[in-house]
Amino acid sequence: MLTLVLLLPLVTAAVVGFWPREREDLVPKVAFGGSLAAMGVALIAGLAFAVSASSDPAGSGAYHLRGVASWLPATEAGGSVDVAFRVGVDGISLWLLILTAVLTPLAIWSSFTAIRERAREYYVLILLLETAMLGVFCALDLLLFYVFWEFVLIPMYLLIAIWGGPERKYASYKFFLYTGTASLVMLLGFMMVYFGAGGSFDIPDITALASAGWARGFGLAAFSILALGFLVKMPSVPFHTWLPDAHVQAPTAGSVMLAGVLLKMGSYGLMRIAFPFFPEAAMALKWVLFTLGVVSVVYGAFLCLAQDDLKSLIAYSSVSHMGLITIALVTFNDLGWAGAAYMNVAHGIISAGMFMAAGSLQHSTGTRLISRLGGVGARAPALLGLTLALFLGSLGLPGMMGFIAEFSIFAAIWQAFGWLIMIPIVSVLVTAGYYLWAIERVFHGPERMHASIKAEDIHDVPDEERWTMAVLIVLAVLFGVLPSLLLGQMNEWTHAVLAIMGVS
């Protein structure tokens, strides 16, 4: 079933690539249909996972829907090369898989009117990007994980470089330089793990070795290398500068997938690989990671106050929110890890919606610059309502996913660090400030448009963009009111992985 989820967008990309030129107007619908089919299979996989987990004593803490096929069976004098197409999901990767499968058709749907030039290539890249990201969350083999991880860079680089804004070349190069270099560093860490584990790339088997322990020097070196690769992808301060440039220049769908899924690959790597493989090294470097997390949370929040481009503001808010995940992981308690897993999904849903809102603002007014706008809400009331709902969800309004994620993480920080919680909690006030200030300046008050903008040309958000944001808001409310739909499986996984790490 997981293999089918991976193949559907890949096959659809091939179909789109060879679609007849005379019927090219159907390309967006074909791409949408293929991504919708992948989403359907992913949801069925979620139901199958629930059934399988209910009959397993380990529940959602174990891998289910597992499949394995020999990939590199070549042998050497010293033994066999242990590389296989191993896939499976558990209580954390399942929801990231579903998140990816849900966001992709929404991103394609929101592109129907925005993308007119080279539409065929555009949709092929979106579908290839989906395949690679799904593969990251399914892979149970380190080398397979790395192949999917690296392949993500290519379609995202091209999406920014071809369909991006005026500075797209600089942004795409910077994105590729930062994340590509971090990937090479991560590969070094994987090779260290491979040889340290006696020649195995099997993620569950290597995780089980954590209870036996590693040599202290080896563990510290390998964990540091892996953590560096994953922190760049999240991104954490001081490796964050590629993100605002990439977001500002990327097309809307690129920003949706970048914020909604791509950043989660970094936090997922920490939770799946770095921390479970080397728990003692993670504990030894706890205060270093705590400091990086706190700086990301507070510095990212204050940087938002200085932004004029709405996309840039949302990008820096992602740095702040992902910093909370770093802090949550070094609490080493069940509540913190469950909150981190929940934040991954919550931020993926809400941030994707916010970037859609920023894209709609540009389509409606011709700009995203806050200083050039004012009183837009009178001419675009639907856009105002959707943007406000998404911003409130991101700042942690009770009843939406962001509140559950932040409350869980801050409660865990209090348990682990006591009054040090006062440092990152400052970001809550700053977050409310920059979101509400942006809403007030763009949408409320008298019309005060820049001379280059004609107020009579401003239009409300079109239907396809309106409904994509509405779907994400409904999901944010649904899981905010009924968090147990996700947290039940996440809690079982959290307890299982912390027990393996020997900290629970």
C-alpha cells in the first residue's frame, strides 16, 4: 500500500510529461486527479494502520504496513551490502505521510489560475516533489532515506528558479547550497552509523542498538553531524537565512510545500534518526540544542516585526515555530515529544494556508508589501476572513491546532526546565503582535494604497484559492477541537521511542 502511495504521483508525473500538446489545457486536472488518488490511498493506508495497530500490543509505537524488497544484493569479501527498499510507518511518520498527500492536491488546485507558462513542467515537478517527500517519511533504510531526501532538492530548486520572483536565481542557488551541503554532511553521518552498526542501514535495527550504547566519542561525533544536517533543513538559527529568500521568491505552491512539508523533514530526521540512534550524545548536548531552540524562537519572532513582505514575515515565523520543536525534543519527556510531533502537523497545515493567503493577496492587489496596502478588507472580505483565521491559528488561538501544539510544548518545557520557560514564552506575545499588526495594516482602516496600485482593480480571492484555504482551516479546527485523533497514536509512539532511548 505504501509503495502504491509512492508510485501514484510518480506515474501521474510521467502521464503529465507525455500528455498530448493539443490537450495541454487538461494537464492541471490530470495532475490534480493523480495527487487526489495518492491522497485517497494514503487515507486508506491510515485506516489500515489503525486496524493493524489496534491488534498489536505495541500499538502505534511499532512500525506497520511494512514492506521490503532487495535493492543492492551485491556481496563482497567481507559480507553483503545491506541495502533494501524498506518501507513502513508508525505513529509519527503516518501523519506526515498523510499531511504530504493532503497538501499536494491543494497546492495544485491553488495553481490553476496562477500558472500559465510551462504548466506541464510545473506540475511534473510538483508531483516528483510529492513522491520524494512521501519516500522520506516511508523509508526504513538509511540509504533509501537519503536518496529520497536528496531528490527533494531538485524539483524544489527548479520550482524556485523557473517560476519564482525577480531574485529567483539567487534564492534557488542559496537554497541548494545550504540544503545540499547539509545533505552531504548528513551522508557522512549515515556512513559512520553504517560502519558503527556493523554494516546495516536498517533504521529499526539501528534504533534498537541505542539501548546497548555506543562509544562516547563516536556517538558525540555522529550525533553532531546528523543533527547539523537536520537543523539546516528545519531550519534553526544560525542556518536559517536560506528560508526567507526561498519563500519570498518561490511560487505559492512551492512555498506551501516548502513550509508545509519540507521543513518537517528536518525535525522528522531528528526524531526518527539522530535522537533515537544516539540518546546519550543528545543528552550530553542538551543545553547546546536548548540554546539553539530558544534563540530560534525569540530571534525569529522579533525578526517578524521588521518584515514588510508578508511572505517573509511568515517565513521567519516558521523559524520561530520550528525552534519550539528543538526545545521540545531536549525536554526528553513524553509530553514534549508528543507536542513536537503534533507541532509538525499543526504547523504544516496552518503555515501552508498562510502562504496561500499571501499568494492570494498578491494576486488580488499586485503586491505583498504591507507598507503599500491598507483597507483591503473592504474590497476583499473573504480574503480578510481566511487570512485572519489562519493567523489566529498560528498564534495559538484555543480551538485550533496551534494552541494544542504550543500548550503541550510549553508544559513540557516547564517540567524539564522550570523558570527558563520565561525566555521562549516571550515569543507568544511577540507572535500575537506581528500577526495582528500585519492584519490591521493590510486589511483595516481607510484605503491607503501605494500610487502603483489602483483600488478599483483589487478583487476578492477566487474560488479555487478560497476553498483550498477553507479546507486547511477546517482541518486546523477539527484537530484543535479533537486532538486525540492525532495525539492518541503520537503518544504511543512517543512512549515507545523514549523507552528505547532509555529516558522514559
